[in-house]
Amino acid sequence: MDKLKNLLFEQETELEKNATEKVEVLGDSIDECLKLASKHLNKPIYDLEYEVLKRGKKKFFIKEPYHIRVFKINHDDSIDDLRGLDQKLTGGSGKLASAELKELIKPKDIDGYLRVKYYRHGLYISVHEPVGEGKPVRVEDVMRKISIRGIPLPNEDKVRSVVEQKTGEYVRVGDAKLKPFAEATIKLDISQDKMKAYAIMSPPKAGGRDFEVQDVIYELKKEDIVYGIKEDIIQDMLENERYNEPILVASGDHPVKGNDAKIIYHVRIERNIKLKEDPNGKVDFKNLDLIENVVVGQLLAEKIPAEKGKYGRDLFNQPIEAKDGVDMALLPGKGTILSEDKTKLTAEVNGQAIFIEGKVNVETVYKVNGDVSMRTGNITFLGSIIVTGNVEDNFHIKASGNIEIYGTVQKAIIEADGDVIIRQGVTGRDEAKIISSNGNIVARFIQDANVITDKDVIVQEVIMNSNVNAGGTIVCNGKKAYIVGGQIRAGKMIHAKNIGSKSNPQTDLIVGISPKLLKQVEEYELKKKDSQAKLDSLSKSLKTIRARKEADPESFTEEHQNHMKKLESGIKKVEKRIMDYDKEIQTLQVYMEQTSQQGKVYFEKTMFPGVTVTIKNSDPFICKNEIQSKILFLENDRIKQKPYVDPESEGSDKKKKSSGKS
């Protein structure tokens, strides 16, 4: 009698165990619900899983709480060991107490274990042998487990045979005498996007049958779920009796966007200039490696077409449309041939390849033997230009490719879409303009000139009393190189031997902001200023005519009335124009901030008083005393100094540190 009472007590304990393993909670948020469940179940939050039964909502002044069901995660002793280690090393963060790390712990001694499955077609048991000094499964253990399940006891000899063999295979040891309405149950949770289905299995009651894989699949199909069913996971869930735990048992295939088209270039589309000096300080302008020579038929670029997207499927086997990759065109430039399938670009002529406005062009070269003067007149050429002499005052050279000048440029205008190379220098008398829209500008010296490029300016000897604007870097680093006077703007970096001079001329250096964008802002500011002056004038006239109307309405004619209406209309138009300018200025300023560089100023020898440095939007740094060999940089919106190192060696040091960390 006592034995029967004990069995009944164990059975009741086993069946009611699940009630202490889960709890349903109401709260304003999922976090609040988990905290309440953690307190109730006496488990840390990272040891809990949950299922949302009803999502909370806010409707005007009415708030509906979240309703969730929370489950304990059942870990074995190895996880408890990890928790102890986690408590010691991390103060109980939970980072070390994971089921994945459990796999790294391989205990030497593991007890044998058994499984009991009660199906329609009979009672089955499997017995697994222990590892090392682990305890084996006994016949009494099997009989007790069957009794706790409320299943009629089988023949003990059959059970003993299975226990002795310990194969781990399921063996039928008895018939099924199932108790009605006591079988295991399955609840399905289908995600809103119809891409995932979770099964939460409850254990059978006393005498109830266990589920088989086909039972779970049947429940899925009742919900019309026919695609992405994971039979292996379902088998694992049933085999390991993963009760009251949401298990992903079916998942759809998400659509896969096709790869975008891309262009592979087989010629250089960017060129980096590096001046080389001999021991005497002379720069080799002949070997700048700026020209990309190509021959007829040479492959310049090829297009990898965009790919079609891969359709997805949801749980109900409905197709989900996928986005195709974005196409882009391989555009032919001048002197090139595009293949019939528009995927290969080859050279049509011998010449130099130049990348301008997204196209590879093969340019031929126009050569001027001697000076650009009255003999030649102004020159405009759709290609590259070489001038073996000088460019005299008031002449204009414009090229869609590169411009190379062997002599000096005087008070002239030089415009190129590519590089501008002036082997001697520029003596501009404040009126010379050297402009490159998409290339570098290289010269021995620049004096009294205006220089503009989106890329780099490389000067060997001196930049004096000039306005130089570069989207990239400005380098003046020959043997006795210096920058003195004028305004020097660079998007990334200014690098010189000396900056300023003992006579203390005003020299302004600005880095970190695109000069091109800054110029656009200044132009809009000027337009806004002109419009504001016009608005003030119109407002003054309107005020005068309104005062006249109030003072002498009888003499206020229809012509006066029409004039007043025109003034009012004109004021509205000018006000709108000012608002548009403000929007453009604001947009450019935001874009400048987003694209601004962390600019730096390097000087190898001396910076003299009279020099001011501005980095991005910082307060200007004003040099009041001579400073030797420094780098000026921005930190916490303030300009600071550190000892000079060559920019190239500084970059390589950063790469070494970065690779060392990784």
C-alpha cells in the first residue's frame, strides 16, 4: 500500500511539475513581464523563454497590457557549472552560461538514461549505456518511469532484456491501452509575416500517448502549413521531450535580392601623383606616370549584368516576389567601342584613357610647339594639350583631357577636365586662373594666382600670395618649400616645409571642408544678400505708398493702386527667393558636415606668426610665435598640436597598429 502511495505521489509530482516551470504574466511591457516572471519562478531572465499571447496596445487614454507565457529553460549540470564560472569571472552577466559553451565541457562520467514512448501501436523504451564511471539504468528505474507516466506495467523480462542490451534503440515492450483525451498537445504560433511556425508541446497526462512526427505534421497541415516543415527538428523535439518550449518547426524561404550590376575597369580611373626628387632637389616631371596609354582593341571596361532576384515562399507555399538587382549602363566615351551586348568597352584609337563623368574616353593629344601667344591664339581642344613653351598674358587654354605646359603660365587662364602640369610655374599677377574639374594640378611654383581643383595640388617650391582650393590635399614640400600669403583651402590635408615668413604676411589655412561646397555656400549667401537689399528697397517703397494712401485717399488713383499691388507681389516673390536660398544654404551646410574630412596641417620646419588655421568648423588657431615641426589636428572641436611625422609614415604606422590589434 505504501509503495502504491509513493508511486501515485511521484506521478502527481511529475504531472504537476510543468505548472511550476511556467507562468502567465500581465505587464506594461515585455521587460516588465519578464522581471515579474523571474521573481515568481526564481530564475534569472537569461534562463527564461517566453511566448506572447497578446500584445499590449495604446489607444488614446486606454492602455492594454502585454500578456505573455514564460517558461524555464531546463539546463543540465554542465550549464550550472558554467553559471558558477560566469559568477566568478563576470559577476553574473550570463555571458558564459550559454548552451553553446556547454558543448566545450565534456564530462568524463555520464549516467546512463532511458526514454519511454507510449504510441498507438504500443509501449516502447530505449536504454542508453553510461560513460566512464556513470551509473547504469536499472530495471526498477524503467518500471518506475512507466508507473509515473500512468502506463500499465509491461512484462519485466522484456524490460530486463532491453536494459541489459543498452543499444539506445527503441524496443516494443507492451501493448497500448491509451487513456482517452490524455495525449500530448501541440499549440502553434505562426508569425505575422507567415514565415515561421513555432510549436509548443505539452506533455501527456497519466496514461496518455506521446506524439509522433506525423502528429505534429498533421497539426501543421490543419493550419494549411505545407512548406518548410523541419521534420528533423520535430523529431528532436519529440525525442528529447522539449515540453513548454517554443520550437521552430517550419520556416519559409525569404526572397533574395539579385546582385546589382557592376562595372570592372581594366584601366586606371584614378591617378595618384607622387613627386620624386633627386639629391639636388630637382623633381622628375617626366615620370609622373599620369598617362594611361591604350591601343586599338584594348579592353577598357566590362559590365557584370544585374542578377534576377530569387523568389521566396511562405509557410503556405505562396511565392514571395524578390527584387532584381539594380542595373547600370556601361557608357561609351569618346574614342571607344561598346560591344553589341553592351557589356564590353574597347579602345577605338590609340591614345590615353581618361575617366571623366563616369565614362572612359580615349583622347588624342594636341601639341603646341612653342608659346601660346598671338601666333596660336586661345586654344580649346576635345582632348589633351601639350605646350612646349610658355602661356603668355591674357590667353586661354581649355581641354577635355590633360594640359601639360613645359614653361611658365603668366596672367592666363588654364582649364582642364583632367590634370594640369606646369613644369616651371605660375606668375599670375593676381589674375591667372588654373582650374581642373576632375584632376590634379602640379607646378614648380605658384605666385599671385587662383587655383581650383576637386583633387590635389602638388607644388615643389613655393605657393605665394595665392588663393588655392583643393578638394583633396595641398602639398608644398620641396627642399626649401614654403606657403606664404593668401588663402589655402584643402578638403583633407595641407603639407609644407614652412608656412608663413618672418615678415608675418596674413596666411589663412582652411582644411576639412570641401572648397567647392564652401564656394557654393558663399555664392548663395551673396545672392541672399542681394535679394535682402532688394526686399528692403521694395518694403520701403510699399511703406511710402501706403502712407500716401492713408494721408490723401482722394488723390490715390487706380494707377497708384496697381503699383502698390505690384510692390506687394514683388515682395512675396523676393521673400520666397530668400527662403529658397536659406534652404539651399542649410542643405549644403548639412551635406558639408556629413562629408567633411578630419583635416590636418603638417609643417616639417617652421610656422611663423601671421598664420591662422581653421579645421572644419573650429575656432581659428592663430600663430603668435614661431612653432617648429608640428601637426595641427582637431580633437573635441579644438585644434591641437603633436610632433611632426611624415604623413605617409603616419599612415603606415596606423595600418601596423590596426593589423596588430586584429
